[in-house]
Amino acid sequence: MANALNSKTEPREPDNDDAERAPLLREPREGLPEVTADADALAGVIAALSAGSGPVAVDAERASGYRYGQRAYLVQLRREGSGSALIDPIACPDLSGLNSAVGGAEVVLHAAHQDLPCLSEVNLRPSLLFDTELAGRLLGYQRVGLGFMVERLLDVRLAKEHSAVDWSQRPLPEDWLRYAALDVEILIELRNSLETELAETGKLEWAQEEFSSVLAAPPKEPRADPWRRTSGIHKVRNQRALAAVRELWYERDRIARERDISPGRVLPDAAIVEAATAMPRSTTELAKIRQYGIKLARRYLTTWIKAVNRARDMAQAELPRPNAPGDGPPPVNRWADRAPEAARRLEAARATVTGIAEDVVMPTENLLLPDTVRRLAWAPPKTVDPDSVGDFLRTRGARNWQVGLTAEPLATALRDAEKS
């Protein structure tokens, strides 16, 4: 706590609502570092990190909503004895040298599942992790945003007004860089506070298992039908219109990738759904849909109408199915009629998991994934006992601490449901 307040803070002007709020962190304690943007400067950062000690705080800024993909446009690091560093991964696209500098030290990230993929793209791969957001979830915090947790645990506030800006801009404004530096300024102190609380609540080993699992998780496989995640697609009522959504989505994705801009800036999801519903026959008709009058979308009117026409001319066998094929159980709302015994098992299993989650004070989804509970209820082991249920949970990725808490109660709940 004392270290956090060694940074320059600015007391907030009191108001009628929260005159007692924590002071706002304004300046990094050693000042704002220069952005590392060449090989010589990067070598200096590597040497400084090697000379430091303890965990390494890491953060990455992306340009979500502006650029195609989720690459990092700024990487921030801080370590005791090393100070803070801001690295431009566009100018320095290979950060593998940092791995040897960090060695086996713990890397501290907030919401690691968001940052690890883009860090991996620049060859920065931690071997040991502490995820402050995940720690907050395991401790049962209702809010796990970095700003909220810092204010609650360290009694300082972080300004968050630059959290959604276009980090691909060059040069980056000084106030954006200051914001980025402050995000790692207090991350290690936050980690230390959370570790103490995890130990006090008997959850430290659980957290360590979770962190190891996050690091070991393989890269996500691309979705088979990513176009089905188009917002508003539930309004599309027939297969031919679904085909139009699919054709428009893939054209938009191609254009966005080629131009390196966010797909939503090429064409909003709502425009895809509206065109698929209306099925216009000409660019003139298409241009009457408001979103297609926007400058970039209007430039590709011929592309869009060709996509709609392809859907119109498709043979029935080429049209997409109304629902994406899956390997899991059917929607739960059909269970009561189709498989009432499975519905009873699910009700019992959910109640059991909810009760355990309340006892250990954490969200149910951090105790066991809802999909795992559904699959267990739909197709339980032939012989239901703690060992077989535990084996089932492990096949779905459950960690040892989760199995230890839930396998026996779930086995009892499933057996009791069968008797009812």
C-alpha cells in the first residue's frame, strides 16, 4: 500500500456522492518511461529486467473495435529493481528476449486469457502466472475490473478513460502512455494483496491450479461457423436468409482483413441482418437500407449485392441449417418433454453446484462450467459414484480442487434424482 502511494496522486474533489473516494493515481513513480521502439532500446529493457527481482507485471493494449484481430500495439512491463517499460511491438515485433530476462519469474496479468494470445504473437510466453482478475473471481468479488479491485484493495484509483482508444495510432499521445504505465504500476502490489487473501481463505492452491491451467490451455480452435455469432441473427427466420447472413459476413471479414480494420467498421451486424431479411435485388434497393449509405459500406455495394444474390440462387442442399450442429446435449428447454429423467438430474446437479459455490463464496461458473454440468446430467457415467463422476469432470477439464469439492456431492445428487 505504501508503495502505491509513493506514486504521485491527486486527491479527488469531494462531491455529494462519494467525498471519501480514494485519491487518483496520476503519475508513474519514476516518471513516464520512453517508448521502446528499436533493437538497442529493447536490449536495454532486457538488461534492466534481468537485473530486477520478483514477479513481473505485464499488460498489453490492443485496438479492439478499430483494427482487424487482437494484436498488441503496446506492451507494458514492470519489475522491482527494473522500473517500468513501454514497448512498441509494431517496431519490436519479437520480444522473445524478454523470456530469458524474466526467466522462471512469475508474470502478473489482469485477465490473462485476454492478453496471453497477443503476447504469444510477439513471442512473450510466461512460464509462471498470477492472474489478478481470476484471483478476484475465486475470492467471490462481485466486480473484478482492474480499477475496482485497485481501489478496493490498495485505496488508490486508476483513471480508465483511455481503455477503449485506438492503440494502433502513432505516435501515441503522452496521456495514453501515462495511463498504460499506471496499469502495471500497482499490479504487483495488487497481486500481493490478493495472494494474502487467497491464503487466508484457503484458496491459494486452488488459484495456483487455475493459473497453471490458463497457461497450459491450447490456443482456441477457430469456430466452425463464426458467422452464426452475428448480433441479431435470431431475427432471421429462414434458411435462405441465413445463407445471406453467411455470405455477407464472409465478404465483410475478407474486406476487414485486407484493410486491417474492425469488421464492424466495414459493416455493422445490424446491416447484415437487415439485408438478409429484406433480400434486395439491386444496389439501388440495398442503398435504401440506412447503414449501406455509410461511406465505407457504400463503396462495396456491388460486393454486398453479389453476396445476397449468391444466397438467393443457392440450391436447397447448400443452404445452412437453422441451428449449428453440435456435439452436446439439446437445448435445456426441451429436456422436460424429451428426457424428463435428465431434466431431474440437471435440476439436482445445478442445485448442488450452486450450494457449494455459495459455501466457498465464488461464482458457480468458476466452480464448474455450466456446460460440464449439463453434459453430466444428460449422459452420466453408467455407474454413478464419486470416482466415475470425478473422471467425467476431469475429461471436461475440471481441475483437482474442483473435482475434490464437487464429485461426491454431485454423485449423491444424481443418484437421488434417479430415485425420485
